[in-house]
Amino acid sequence: MPLEVVRWDKPNEPPNKVFLEKELRAWGYRTELWVDKPGTHYKDYRHDVDEIVWVLRGLVRIEVAGESVTLSGGDRVGIPKNTRHSLEVLGNQTLYWLAAFKKPSDN
């Protein structure tokens, strides 16, 4: 299954945390702001809900089920629930990103 990557298409407009959080909430996600130093590496995570990683600033490589992609400010990737994934901060800038987790349905 190919990665669900959406590239930022507003080069003159940096991603806005408040706007992106509102967008994610409207899609049924709860958000967490993460701030990671260069070289940080999270390896082989799985979650029992769908996740979206949305980069605010910095550079990161994400591997999902063996497929790797590099994201920068404004880019996002969808990670299906129960899918193995890893994240590594690249370059020399601090990474600011939103981890968004699908809220369980009320059904």
C-alpha cells in the first residue's frame, strides 16, 4: 500500500499550528504538538488508531511499513492503524510536528 503523503502547496505561507489543529479536529482527530531535536529517532511504533503526522517546521524521514519518505514544513502523511512506522529527525533544525490520532467512533 503506497504512503498517503500530501505535500504543502503554499510556499509563501508557512503552516499555521492553530489552523492545522482545527482542520484535524474537524476530521475527527485529537492532536499533540511534538518538538524533537536533530537526530531524534523513534523506531517501530504501532498505534491502534489511524495517525497523521503533520510537519510544522523542520525535516523528517518517516518509514511506514518499509516505505520511506522525507517531509518538510507543511507536508503530512497518513499512517493506518496497527502499521509499523519509524521517524527520524534530519538536518540540524529542531522538528516541530503534530501527531494526530483518530478519535474512536461513538458507535
